[in-house]
Amino acid sequence: MTLYMNLAELLGTRIEQGLYRPGERLPSVRALSQEHGVSLSTVQQAYRQLEDNGLVEPRPKSGYFVPLSRQKPALPQVGRAAQRPVEVSQWDQVLELVGTPPYGEVLQLGRGIPDVSAPTLKPLLRSLSRLSRRQSLRELSYGCVEGEILLREQVARLALDSATRLAPEDIVITTGCHEALSAALRAICQPGDIVAVDSPSFHGVMQALKGFGLKALELPTDPLSGINLEALEMALEQWPIKAIQLTPSCNNPLGYVMPEANKHALLELAQRYDLAIIEDDIYGDLAYRYPRPRSIKSFDEDGRVLLCSSFSKTLAPGLRIGWIAPGRYLQRVLHMKYMGTGMSAQLPQLALAEFIGEGLYQPHLRRMRGQYARGREQMTAWVSQAFPAGTRVSQPQGGFMLWVELAQGFDSQRLNRLLAPHRIQVAPGSIFSAAGKYRNCLRLNFATWQQAGIEAAVRRVGATAAELLAERP
Amino acid sequence: MTLYMNLAELLGTRIEQGLYRPGERLPSVRALSQEHGVSLSTVQQAYRQLEDNGLVEPRPKSGYFVPLSRQKPALPQVGRAAQRPVEVSQWDQVLELVGTPPYGEVLQLGRGIPDVSAPTLKPLLRSLSRLSRRQSLRELSYGCVEGEILLREQVARLALDSATRLAPEDIVITTGCHEALSAALRAICQPGDIVAVDSPSFHGVMQALKGFGLKALELPTDPLSGINLEALEMALEQWPIKAIQLTPSCNNPLGYVMPEANKHALLELAQRYDLAIIEDDIYGDLAYRYPRPRSIKSFDEDGRVLLCSSFSKTLAPGLRIGWIAPGRYLQRVLHMKYMGTGMSAQLPQLALAEFIGEGLYQPHLRRMRGQYARGREQMTAWVSQAFPAGTRVSQPQGGFMLWVELAQGFDSQRLNRLLAPHRIQVAPGSIFSAAGKYRNCLRLNFATWQQAGIEAAVRRVGATAAELLAERP
């Protein structure tokens, strides 16, 4: 980390911890320069980064302030503790979400789609276009089941950002993170097995559990620090848990980053009880702070962590290129990958390898991190203003999702039905739970918050939610 | 069918049935014109088509002859009858095949890769390239789980060629035929279930059975007409078979087309014993005769046939676009597809929809059918000349694969080891059987038979096989 990043990190932590309050003036550039013994321009760079991340607000001739919008609404409540492993339901509601194309007439405010309109994506599209015209075996034929070696080399390089040491041979390219997670589950579990999960949790994994006949044990999960390790340990004493599946860095849907100490402690628990960890890191590169958080895999010494990721959230979902580093389960995962789809498409793999190899991934990430950090501030402000009093919202540390919790008894599926005539759709909370909990919650996407119509749509959702709540006896 | 196609069909059947023998002169254009009451040019067109398919040979000023190369070697033997359902092995050998990239230094004579160098493929590449540059949600984001509607419409239209009536809503786009087959098996079976299969059979399906913990019951399969229905009925009496999986049109690896009457009878058996049929039609459009064979699905009245296909053999495997029409199992298959990979890539779906919509698929198919039909003749001739006496070969009616059977005791895995220093690889027969039968067989690919080096490689394989056989005591 450079000097200015260190300083930005320090100031950011102080703001987030509330040492400076919303509306308060921050120390001047000169004062900070003297305090930390760095140049004026270093302080200015640090402030610019904080501004990009939505943590400070410049006012002409007055200096930098903590934005008023940082007067945060309350956090969502910790999910009730798991009672027992359950079978997964909710496929119908998931199908409503994923059976609607995002380029149609309905504004999908809830789906996990990044902003794909950034100019920093153009070189990738140019690579794709150029490689498409080549009429050669390498682009048009099958590759090998492990995936294109050129891309696996680049993925191994990028993994160093999360302190994860991988060789290209440790990595298998998949058809999105979806296939990575699915292959991981199949490599480890037999029908009837129990998998512990964070809660709320990604609906794709929930449905994979359902499809394989596995049971989910939902763990109480703190909206700032992730799964409760004591609860997990109690569950491990009580149930024959085969694996734990979680999204510890920039969680979906809550957005938290699990503290490093907890990640390490989780790994120790997994060692003690000899279970596998399926780590979904798909949003990890989109942490607002740089450098990005470490992966659990980075602490792994005996190959029990299966690290799953993809370029669907950082670049474009349509590429359908993900990857898995399955540790000691490599051979099993390779078989499951072959069985599921044979090979992954060569063209996007080759284009991605070029894009990353030319050093274009990090600049794109920088841009998106800033945009999403500002989006979080803006979306939080809109929700605070437009939703009924008492609405709780998450404080994501990365990614582009906000988790919104309304009063008990609120029904987000009903909300979607009322929004249908307005051609707006949110992701109902129930699909993030095996047994359909979180009906009073919903997920909102702020990736494209700057686009026309988003603010009005969010206000419409808030107003409709208020009407729905007012209806109740 | 037009007049000339009718006539070509009639003459072709006579030649294949041996009514005209290799080297024999065929009736003159004038004689046929009078016999069938058609114009001279119609007869000439028919002869040109037969020439394209390698069934006749023009000799200047003498007329048309049956090629001498049609002196066919003996057919492979019918596989020994199944004794019982078995678990699948052979993953290591499959991995040797699919873990080697086809664009590397090894000439993969055995892998199922079509010729992707035809000029008729260029418009598809141009579409891909043009769509790649568009930076819009439709190309870059997730689609919907069923797949792009524009492509499903085109697939429904093409299905009419096999007399299969499908609506776009009956079709789910998949990541290659591999995912279609895998989702079909998962939609129908539970671990421990028995699936009846043709034998030899596609190694991808064998490995899917293995991965899902299913058992394979291999049915005796005739190299000209496919699975033995009496044997299937006996097996159905004896075992609780859940589904039958087969490739009835242009079978892989044997190349036969199951007669229509047998297809119909198989469906009746499935109705009587209430089982599902998973029909792999991936090579069906590459039948040498036009119109192509009917699908079993085309006879299906109660939705028990899951028709699986893709554009991997007809256009390019690297697109990774396949499809499934799962009949009454649509909802289960949709769930399995979501669970496996979420969505399939949008770009290749949109490019394919354009290519087919512009009427460019059929001209490409015509070209490839002719090339592969001639390839069959040439490859058969090379094998007849270069392999040890007594070698048996299949008589494919479509596709680009030849199945070669050597004397009992021959070991095609050993053959591959001896070929390794020459950088040549064949597909060993054992991967086409659940229990590793057919070690004395191998599969050869003649898609690119016109390319430099193929003939020499086939001759090298034959010579090495002869050495290997001579070694034996």
C-alpha cells in the first residue's frame, strides 16, 4: 500500500466507527500533512479516494465533511438461530426472478447484475470481437476440461490480491461461479447430507442444495461480521455437517466483510471437525477498500477450502466464465465439471486472458469500486427517505447490493405483485433462505444507480411498501 | 423432397444394399431419365448428389460407377449381451482424452471435433464479432434461465427437419449437449437407479452416470440398426430400469441410424414399462441422406422423450450452446439447468439466432454432409489398407466418426502409449463402455480428412496396431 492509501484507510475507519459524525468538518489537508508527516498532495490523494468511496464530501473553500447521508438507518437484525437442518423450497419465487430477461420491459431492481456500460470494459469487448473473427481450433473447438491455461495463469496472478497463493494447475475454469459452487457441492456431498450456510444466503446455492437433495442448516449471521462462530460450533457438536458454504467477503446479500480473525477461526473449526469450506468469493474483488480482504483460502494449509469465483460481478455475467480452486478435491471437482458441461467456452476465456494480461482488470475494478461505493451512499439515502420509518438497511463493504428489512409481517412477494403494473421487480427476501424466512426483507441493486429512472423506481418501491404496511390491521 | 432428391435416395439405397457392386457401371443418365420419366438434368443432379456423398464416382466419357472403395470391410461385432447393471469406471482414460487441448501438438484423431474451417461458418463468426462490440445488457448480462427466446424460436423451426414439433416454450437452452444430457439424467434419476444405454455409448454420458451414482445396463447394439429391442424388453422384465439413454440417429461412436420402425417400437416399449427416453440427437443433422432421420421424439405423444442436442457437431463446439426439449420433465430440467450453470452465455445464442434466421444453417449443413460422407469413404479405404487383416469397421450413415474393431486381446490404450512419441492420439474403445469393454476397439475422426497429415497419421496408427498384434504370442 502506498502512503495515501494508508492514510485513506485510517481516515475511513475513523469515519465508519463514528469518530467523525455526519455533517462534521474533517481535519484540514495542512493539519493532516503535519500530523502524519506526509506531503500535502498525499493528503489530497487520500481525500480524493475517500470522496470516490462516498465517505467524505468536499465543500468549496470549507474543506472536507462527513456526508449527512451517513446518518445511517439501523442495521437488519441477526437472523434467528437455526433450529435444525431443513430442505430447501422457494424455487417458484427464484424462477420468477431468473425467468425474466433483464433487457426486457421490467426494471429488475433486485437481480445481481453489475453495471456493464463502463468504458473500461471496451477493450474486453474488442478482444472478444477480434478473436471471434479468427477461424481456428483454439477459439472454436473444445478446449481441455480444466480450462484454458492462459486464463488459469492470469487467475492465479489475480488471486494474490486476496493473499491466495495458487498455481494455474490448482484452478479449474467453470461456466460461471454457479457451476463452481454446484461442482463443489457435488464433489463433497451425498444426497441427505447437511451443509451449514450463512443466512440470508445466495439463492443459487440454496437451489443447488435442493436439487442435490441436501439439507441446509442456516447459521445466525451478523450483518456486519458474518456467521456466528459459537453457533456454528454448537451446530457442529449436534449435527453431522459435511461442509460449510458461505460468502465471507462482500457477502451476498448483506455486503459485510467477515473480519480476518473470524476467517481464521472458522478455518480452525473446520480443521477440528474435519469439514470442507466452500468459499464464494464472487464479490470479493469489489470491496470498497483497497487492498481487498483476504480469502479464507489464503489461510488454508491442508486443502480443505474450495474457493469459487467468477468474472460475472466484476466484468460481465454474460461471459459465463468462473473458476474454482478446489484444493484436495481437485480430481473430484474436475470429474463433476466434465459431467456437468464438458468444457467451458474458449472465446471468452481467451479474451479475458488478454484483458487481464494487458493490465486492464485493475483499472476497471478501481472505477467500479468507486461507482458502487457512491451508489451505496445514494441508495441508502433514497431508502432512508422513501421507505416507511423503522426500515433497516445493511451497510455493505463491497459489491452493489442493499438488504432492506421491513417490519415483521411485511410480505415482499406481495410487494412484487403490486409493483408488477409499474414494471418494477425486487428480489424477495424469502429466496435467500432455505425455509422461506425473510419474507419481510428484500434485496436492491445499486450498480446502475446513476441511470435515469432508478431513483424514481426506488421511491416507487418505498411508497408501495408504505401502502402495504398501512393496510395491516 | 424434390424429384432429384427422390431419385438420389432410391439409387443410394440400391448401392448401399449392394444391388450395384463396387466397380460396377451404373445406368446411364439417359436410361434413368426414361425409366423414371424425369429430365436429363434431374438425373444429373441426382448423380451429383450421390457423388458428393461418395456413393458414385464419375469416369470421363464412361458414366458413373460404384467406387471400388465401397468393397467394405466386415462390420464390428454386436456387443455381448448385458449381464447386469454396472457402475461406471474409466474416468482416467476419458481425462486423457479431454484433458489434452486439440490445438496443441498432439493430433487428436479420436476426439469428437467437427471441421470448423468451412467458409460457410464465416457469417456466424461475423455475427459473433459484431455482437461482441455492442455494449448492452442483452449481450453482456444474464439472460433468462430458459435461454434466449430468439434462439429457441429458431431451434423449434429446425426441429421440423426431424419431424419434431416443438414450440419455443418447450425448449431450454443449455451449455452444450453435455449439460442437456446431464440435466436430463438428474431430472429423472436418483442415485442407485439403473439406466439402460446403447453400447458402445458416448463417454460423456457414461461419466455422468458415474458422477450421479447411477448404474448402466449396456444393451446389445447392432452396428447397423442400433439397440436390440428384444434384449431391452428382457432387461425391462428383469430390472427396475428408470430411463433409457441412446443416440439413435447417426450414433456415436457406431454411426448407424436406427430404423424408423425400431424407433417407434422403442417408444411403445417405453410407454408399456413407463420409462423416460433420453434421446441424444447431436449428430442427427449430419445424416448423409436428406431429409435427415426422424427423431424418436417426433413419435412421442405423452412427453416421455427428452430430446437433447447442440450446435457443437454441426457448427462449432466452442460456442457451448446446446438445447433440450424435455417434454413432461420441463420444470425439473429447468431447475437442474439453473442449479448447474444458472444461465447460458447470451452472445453465442444471439449470434446463432441470427445465423439460422438468415437461412445460413442449411447451406452449411449441406456442405458438411458431403464432406463427411466423402470422408467416410476415404477413411474406410485408408483403414482397410493400413490396418491389420481382419480389422472390422463401422458403416456410419452420418457424422464423422469411424469405429474400428481389432482382434480380441488387442489393447487400444497400449496403442495410444506407442503413438504418443508420434504425437497422435486415438479414442480408446474402453471409454465407450461402463465396465471398460471394447479395449480392442478405437474411434477415429474423419471430419478433417482432407487436411495434410491425416492420411499419414491413420497409416501410422494402422502400422503401430499391426506391430502390437504381431507381438502377441
